Amino acid sequence: MLSDSEFEHLRNLSKLELSEGEINKFKADFNDVIAFASQVSKAQVDLTKSYFSSIKMEDLREDMPKPSLKQEEVIKNAPNKKNGCFVVPRIME
Amino acid sequence: MQYDVVIGLEVHAELKTNTKCFCACKNQAGSEPNTNCCPVCVGLPGALPILNKFAVEQTIRAGLALGFDINRTAIFERKNYFYPDLAKAYQISQLVKPICVHGSLRVGDKVIPIHRIHLEEDAGKLVHGADGNTLIDYNRGGVPLIELVTEALQEPHIESAEEAIAFLEKLRQIYIYAGVSDCLIEKGQMRADVNVSLKPKGSSTYGTKVEMKNIMGFKSVYRAIKYEIERQRDILDDGGVIEQETRKWDDDKGENFTLRTKENSQDYRYFPDPDLLAVEISDAEVERIKKSMPILPDELKARYMNEFGLSEYDADVLLQFKHVSDFFNECVAEYNQPKNVCNWLTTEIMARIKTETGAGPILISKQNLLWLIKNVDDKKINRLNAKEVLSKVWGTNLNSEAVAKQNNWIIDIDNGALDGIVKKVVDSNPNVVAQFKAEADPKILNYLVGQVMKEVRGKASAADVMAKIKELLG
Ligand SMILES: [Zn+2]
């Protein structure tokens, strides 16, 4: 079960504003998702072995450039653009 | 009260590669905004990162240059944070298994232990406008970046602003010589985060760390550290407590202020990036890279001093800029008079290329410079005239020999004729000769040398002329 403070932490990280109703709905959904994913822990696995797959360094991508997108394509879907750049509200840390 | 200062550094350097870390867009500064971008760069849904082999190789090279162990398995994680310089809202980085672990760097008499070097992607560039908006250019987003972190809990530590700068300068020199990064500081290719803590002198318990991120330029790093040490010393002397926090250095004001405290510290929620496989690095690959390592500054310095007999000062001047020591090496390979070549480079050439922030290109060919050095050594042109030739040839496609001939500066006067002129000058200046005989000060003879040089229009070696005059006067 997700505690209220854990849920609030996640909401905060996601930068979401939620109404009281949405909070209850998402909290329930979240717990369902966690319960579903938790089934994995019942699997019988040998923890002495590693299960991740790997790639040999030799087989990685060669350092050869390929054409990029055109600037207008890159910013095409931006709601706000200027001088070839994306424009967003100023966020200062 | 007396304190021990403990300084930790995190140094970011942009790698020199053709393409970005996780896509085939160009790794190239100075392009029009958002022209080196693809779906991976701007985080479009479904775009998949594909790791650049050479970025891994360059990271290994940086590690080998600093004596690191190379992990045989490297894993990439997602570092999640929400800020518009990252379109995906996470940065691909390394946490658990970085490429390089346990290295060190010698600064003066200290060998500073280094914890790790990992490979990650750089973020896009934000330009904050006065209108309350921010412009984003993702060209830099995805450029391969290595992050080096010094060892936090292992001695010896960096203990002063001076040592921190020495560390950064040495590291920069090694990266440049190893060919892993150009480290142009004004272009943000090398950036440092600094953490500072103080503890009572001799205490084995570390103090609370305060971090300052992304300080631009070594001078600012120096000032920021000095300031932070003083700030903490004042607080501790007054019986206060240091807060664990991140502070922002304001270079204009020369002070720092709280950016983030421990309570609202970032939660990056690292987890292995499911889009990227772990990378297996074989012994054979590490060996191959080891064999391709260029000669590094410490080794060159030893060669300059031990084999060539240069002073430590001269060796350091030559090594300060890689293109200067490269040029020196090429010249010496062709004309084995290292001291003479060094003198020309550290004086005449350095004077012409040194700028406020570094050094510009050498605007004379190896052949043209060597012609001058050799002919001065062979007394075929006098030093002053040779310097004149250098000035005329510099930045042009003129030829040293042609310029010397054109100006009639090649010494072709024969010994007998020179003897005659020396005798004539000595005979016509009896007062000077008398003064020399009375005072026995060789400086008095400089006047006679000058007269002879005027007669032969500089086409003789001043040292030769002086010797002849002395001989004549017994
Ligand atoms: Zn791209």
C-alpha cells in the first residue's frame, strides 16, 4: 500500500495538480498497479545469476554522423517557438 | 579555532567525438539552434538511444590516463529530474557500475585519490529572456560528457583553493593531451562542482558538506572556494552549525546564497535504463585503447628535462599548450638542438601567440622557423635580423630564406674582410680604446661592436665581432 506521504511525494515529483477526487482515484489505481507488479516477487529465480542482457563494446554504434532533422521539423509541434528555439515559461532554480 | 579544510570536486568534460552519446547527430558546438537534433535528442516518444562506441572508448582513455581500473561491465541508469534542459525529463547517466573506478592525480607532492569517472549525456542549452520566457536549444543535449568525482572519504584531500585549481589545471592538461576533450572553459566544455567542509584540526570526523554547482571558469572556482571556507569558519567560530545545502555562487557579487537545503534535496529516482543493454568491456578492448594512448604531459616533461636537458620552467612553458609542445617535438625531430629550439619557442613564439585565456595558433611553418634557428646557430644570420625575418614571415606565406636574402641579411662577409673592418673601427676610436684600457670594463667595447655591425649592415655575428675586438686589443 502506498502511504499518503509517498503519494504526495510522487505527485510533487510529477509536477501534477490534482483535485481531491483525482487523488483518491489515482491512489487506488496506483495500488492496483503495484499489486499487479508485485507478482514478480513470487517468481522462483536463482539470485546468484545475473539476468540482464548485455552487448559487447565491439558491437556498439560506430561514431559516424547521420543527417539530423531540419530545424523546422524539430520545433514543428512546439506550442511556442522563437528564433529556431523551443519557448517555455522561465523556470529558475 | 584551527580547522582542516576538505574539498571535493566533480568535474564535467565534454568528450571529443563525431557524434552524440546516444544518437548519430553531430557533436558540434556553434551550429544554428536545434539543427543537430533527431527524435532521440528531443525525447520524442518511442525514440531509442543507441550508445556510441567511441564515447565509451574516450571514457576508458580518460580513465587510463589517470590510472583508473576499468569496469568490465558498465551499466547506464536514468537520472530523473524535471527541468526543460532535458526533453525526456531524465538524463542517461551511470550510478552503480561506472566505466572507470579508483584513479588518482598527482598535484605537487600529493596523490589525490579519485573515486570514479562515468559517462552521461549533456543537457540542452537554456537562454533566459527578459520577457519571462526561456529559449531552448537541444544541440548540446546528448553530447557525451564524462563526470569525474574525487574520493570523499579517503586521504589525502584537496585542502585549499590553490590545490583545487592545481588539480583542475592538471586534469585539463591530461584530458587535452589524451585527446579526450578540448576542455575549452569559455565554451563550457569543462565545468566544476565543488563541495567544501571544515572539521576541527586533526579530527577524524568529517564536517557537513556544502556544495556549489556549475561554477564557470577556474578563477571563479578559486574565489568561490575561498569565500565558502571563510563563511563556514565564521559560522563555526561563532558556535554555529553548518547546514547541508547546495549554494549558488554569484561571481559578480563575489558571494554565494542558498539554492537548495537538505529537506528539499533532489530525488533522482535512479533506475537502470531499460532501453540500454549493459556494456561488456573485454580485456582486449582495454589493451587496444592502452596501446593507442598518446604520450602524456608527465612523461613528456621527464623526457624534456632528462633527455633534452631543459629546465623545469622551460618544460612547463612548452607543455602548457599542446600545440606548442607538438610543434617543439616536430622541430626537434628534424633539428636535434632542443635547447635552441626551446629558446625560440618559449620567447619569440610564445610572445606572439599568448592571449588572455590561452594561446592562438603558431603562424610560421616548421621549415621557416628551423631555417632561422639553424642559420643563427651557424652564424649565417645575426639574431636580431633573424627576429626581423620572423616578424615579416609570421602569418604570411613568405619564406624565411627569401626574406633574409631580399634584405641582404645573410652573413657572407669573409673573415679577412671582417678583420679589416674591425681594425678600421678600433683605429678610428682611440678614446674608446683608451677608456677600455683604463677601466677594463668589457661593456665599453659594445660601442665598437655596434660600429662594426653598422659597417657590415648586421651581416656578422655580434659575438664574433666582440671576440675579434678583444683579440686585437690583447
Ligand atoms: Zn540526435
